[in-house]
Amino acid sequence: MQDPETEKSCSPPSEEDSSDLITPSMPAGMSLESLIDLTGEIEHLNELVMLHLDKEGGFTSTAAYFSTVQPILDMLEGEIRVRYRAGMTKDELKRIIQEWIDEEICLLQ
């Protein structure tokens, strides 16, 4: 039986309406960190990272931590690059990130 937090994580995100547009000329070089800050998904992403670390038995050094975290960040960045379209709202971008993290969390459980 899953706890309510787990069930919440595996359910589709709610639709939110917003007029906060990301400019169509969003810089191609915008960092993943900036996108995570913009969408407010840092705690959600941290949940995924902690689940990965827990599955791998923790970490013993900074290098071990980054060897776990870097592939996660790379996959998220790839997902954003594939699904992002000019003119998307902040909420649409948030949904891309949120859905990807939720899918990854569900795969780990």
C-alpha cells in the first residue's frame, strides 16, 4: 500500500491557468538551474534525487553524489529541450518538468 504522498506524486498534475508567458526568444543558453527556479520545482526535483540516492544506498563522497545526480539533470534537460516550444507559459514549462519528475519517481517505487 502506498502512502498519500506517493499516490499524489503518481497522479497527473492539475491544470493551472496562467498568463505568465515565457518569451518566445527564450535564450537557448538558459541554464537548467534557472528553469527549475523559474518553475519552482526544486523541492520536487530534490525528492527524485533523494529517492535515487536511497536506492543506491547513499553516497560516500562528492564525486559519488554527482555521479548519481548528473545523469538525472541531463535527462531532465533533454526532456525540456524536446518538449519546449516558443511561447509556452511558465505553467506549461512547469508541467513538462513536473510530469517528467513524477514519471521518474513512479519508476523508482
